[in-house]
Amino acid sequence: MKLVRGAWKILVGIKDFLVLVLLLLFFAGLFAVLSHKPNAAAIRDGALVVALDGTLVEQPEQPDPWQSAGGSVAGQVRLRDVLRALDAARTDGRVKAVVLDMDRFLGGYPAAVTDVAQAVARVRASGKPVLAYATGYTDSSYLIASAANEIWTHPMGGTMFMGPGGRQLYYKGLIDKLGVTAHVYKVGKYKSAVEPYIRADMSPEAREASQALYGSILDQWRQSIARARPKARVAEFIAKPDDVIAGAKGDIAQANLAYGIIDRIGDRIAFGKRVAEIAGARNDKVAGNFNAIRLRDWLAANPAPSRGDAIGVVTVAGEIVDGKAGPGTAGGDTISRLILKGLADRKLKALVVRVDSPGGSALASEQIRQAVLQAKAKGLPVVVSMGSLAASGGYWVSTSGDTIFAEPNTITGSIGIFGILPTFENSLAKIGVTSDGVQTTPLTGQPSIYGGTNPQVDRILQSAIEAGYGRFIALVANARKLTPQRVDEIGQGRVWIGGVAHQLGLVDRFGGLPDAIAEAARRAKLDPAKVHPVYLEKQPSGWMTFLAAILRQGSDDDDDDWADQPAGEDAYARIAGEQRAMLAQALGDARRLASGGSVQARCLECAGIGPASARAEDTSLLALLLARLGR
């Protein structure tokens, strides 16, 4: 009995010890989070460091904290935070300069990148010096950097411009070898989202549309660079990059300098010393450090306006999916609930729908549109603000607006829908498995993943897709005051750039989110200067945020220590990283398209324009595939 009592005391002691350790870890983590929170009072004279670490997005996803702690997931930077920070810096005397740290920037869609470049240009026009640094610039990062006073690059880095477009995967050959039958139902000769499943290459129609779209994007990029840096010989560099770089004996940075693409060559320490000449050097005497203002502290010191009448802003960002979804993905249930709850709980005077989506589920798109119509039913003006993307399902949602704003390089249109249904009768036959049974009606057991589809089912599903396309056409025709015949002509799944979409009547005016909010205020008979936006967003889980903050403490870099920041990647590393991300993205798109449970209104061409980024599950899928191939 004494032995049992002794063992029990030992177990109780171990339990108490573990509880004490957990409590200590909890409070230590809580202290760490509180001590590292943004501090508005910490602002002092110096250079505002805008570190664009990751991709530029309308609405960041809530990352898995465990994956974030391991550094396996690329970061995301909220567009409106960057714009607010830059605009606030123009008139604040404490900001002596703005530093653009582009070393870990992974890009963004043209409209978002252009917004940041224009905000940088406004800072420069105010008289504040802007200095940009990257080991190697991409097309996106250079567009932003071109608005700066000084563009720096590392001596072993350099910039090569790729242009929009590139290759994508086609699965027809693989599907045939596996014996999978892809039943495709679609409307729109330019609706290329289904082509990877029914072709081994791009159709002439898809090639025609993509060439026009990508050509327009490249032209606008060139024009923006020419306005910002008229002496830079970018066109010559793009035309014959091999001759230019070979002429510099393979030194890409020197070739950039010779063609006026960059201004200075130097490492992070040299760049930091240059900034210190303007903003002052740190007292720690560490070479390359300067008086820096952290972006998170600056945002805390310059919060979004909160006075005046409330204009609701709901964000439809990312893929549109059925059901619920977190930030960065537009779940039909989630977005519609946010709108309805906002209309019920808040004293909103108008509603702005910010769309930044390539589309997705047609059913979820309609669900969101119906929720927006409830604002109209209450007498509220509704203004749509298109971000980088408002294509297919994104345009479906946009038809709910009284007025549609877009940027000249917004990607929109793609009016068309499709459905894909894979069956495996041939795959099973290859391994000796067949199916049979009794049908009491033409639809018994249909569609069968074991036995395929019959003509009746194919006819019904294709008719349903055509009816859905007709509904899409009718929505657009009614909203845009066009005839259905005219909408069908400019529809057919074709993607348009914002400037052309304006000419076609698909959008009303050019402008960003602030312009849309001001227009919503005017329509509500309010002074635009006396309103503030209320973002109807799903707040991240408190515990997930807390856990992510704790796990981040050990690896979080101090924005003040410029010289201690990790080095960027050279041209080779950037190209390799982008190719891996593009492959992971393509595999993820294939997985999501094949597993889509509803009629799809989605734009596939959009992937060739934006950043080469992939979700965590897509990266995992790629890692698994590469591991299998490596065996």
C-alpha cells in the first residue's frame, strides 16, 4: 500500500509540475505578445520602412500558425495598409524618407501593384525621398520601385523582366492514359478554364484572347515605367536581354546600371549607410543601421478614420466557394452572412462591394449577389469597386452595383460558366473492374462514376449550363443596360482589361476603393469628407492569432535592424522559386477544378498575370509529387 501511495504522489507531482510549466509558458507567451504589439508611441524621426514581404493582396488569408512558425508559408501584405501608410507619410514631419524593402516581395496583380506605385509617386512628389532596395527585382517590384528617387540592387543580384503570361499544364494526355473520362459542359468559346481537361494545348480562341490581354498588361506596364523613369532603356533591355547581359560579361547588375534601370549598386550595409545620411544613424553604431520607423507602429499611429457616417465595405476576395471560408477566400455562406449581419447591426448609409476574385462557384456568386440586393431593398446605394480581379463569378457579383468602378488594368469579364464531371469506367476496365445494373428510369444511377454518363444526362447537364449562361447574360444585360445579344458578343468567356471593359460598357468609371466610397457617400447624399468605411469582415480567431504571435516571436525580425535582415535572392533563386510556386499553383488549380462540386464561373487566364503563389496545401501536394518522382 505504501508503494501505491508513493507512486500516486509521484504522479500528482508530475501533473502539478506540468500544469505549472504550461501556465508559465502561457504567461510568458502573453507577455511576449503584449510587449511586441504595435506601439504608436514609438514613432520617432527616421525612415519609414515599408517591407513588402510576400504577396500583395486585397485580403490576407489567416495562415496556419504552425506552418508560419516553420517559415513554410509565404506572407501576404494587405494592400490598403500599404496605401494608408504611404499616404500618411507624405505630410508627417517625422518621416524623413521612405524605404521600400523589396527583397522578399513575391508580387501582386497589376492593379494592386499600380496602386502602390502611384502612392509611392505621391510621396516622392511631396518632396520626401524614396529609396528602394532589392537583390533582384521582378516585373511587379520594379514597377513600384520605378517611382522611387533611388533604386538600389545588390552587386551579385540584378533584374530581368519576364512579362505576363507563360505556360500552363494540360492534362488531356494524362487523363487518357489513366482512362478517366472528363465530361465537360460549358458555354463560351473563350471559356478556357476547361481546356486543360479536354485538350493537350491552347485553343486558337484562348490564344487570341490571352495574347490581347497579356499584350495590354505589358503595354500599360511599359507606359508606367516610361512615365516614372523616362531615361531608363527598358524597352531595349526587354527586346534583347541576352545581348545586353552578355555585353556586360554576365554582370546583370552592371547591365541594369548601364541601361538606367537602377541607380546604385550596393549591399544592404551600403544602402543602410545611404539612408542614414538622410534619416540619421542609429546609436548602436552597427554599420548599415539607421533610424527606422516600423510599419506596424506607423499603422498603429495612423489608424483608419472612424468618425462620421458609416459606409459598409464588404470584400469578396479570392476564390468564390460554396459554404463557409476564412479570410482570403469568398465563402458564399460567410460573405452573405457578413452582409446581412452588417445591415442588421450597423447604421450603414451605403454599401461598397470590393471585388478581387477570379470567380468560382456560380451558386455561391449568386448567393452573395442576393445578399447585396438586400442592401438595395433597404434603400442603400450600392457601389462596386473592382480590385485587381473581378472576373467570371467576380463579375457575377459585380452586377449588383448601381455603379462599377475599376482600374485601367483590372482583369474582368470572363462571362461564361462550365461544369466538369470525371468518371472512371475506362480506368476500372484497365484493372479488370466493370459495372452493371438495372435502370428503372433514364436517370437511375446517373451520373455514374463507375459506368459513365448516358446521352440523357449529358443533354440535361449541358442544357443546365446553357440556362445558367443565359441567366448570367440576363443579369449583365439588365445591370449594364445592354441587350442580351450584345452581352453574348462580349461574353463567351472572354477576359478583358479594365480599359477595354470600360469601352464595352462593363464598368462605369475608373478609380480605386476611396473613389468608390466617396461615390457611395454622394449617392447617400452625404459629404464624402465626413464618412468612414466599416469593413464587414470575419475576424480571425483570437486563439489562433494569439498562438501565431507566440510562435512568431522566436523568428520575428526587428524592423529597426536593417543590416540584420535576411538577404534576398538573386535572379536564379527567384526564377526557381517562382517556377516551383507556379507548378504548385497549377496542381492546386487542377485539384480544385476537378473536385468542384458545383457549376463554375472561373477565370483560368488570370493565373498568368498575377504573382506565382500557392496555398500551403498546394505546396504540400507539389512536395509529395516531387518526392514520388524522385524515387
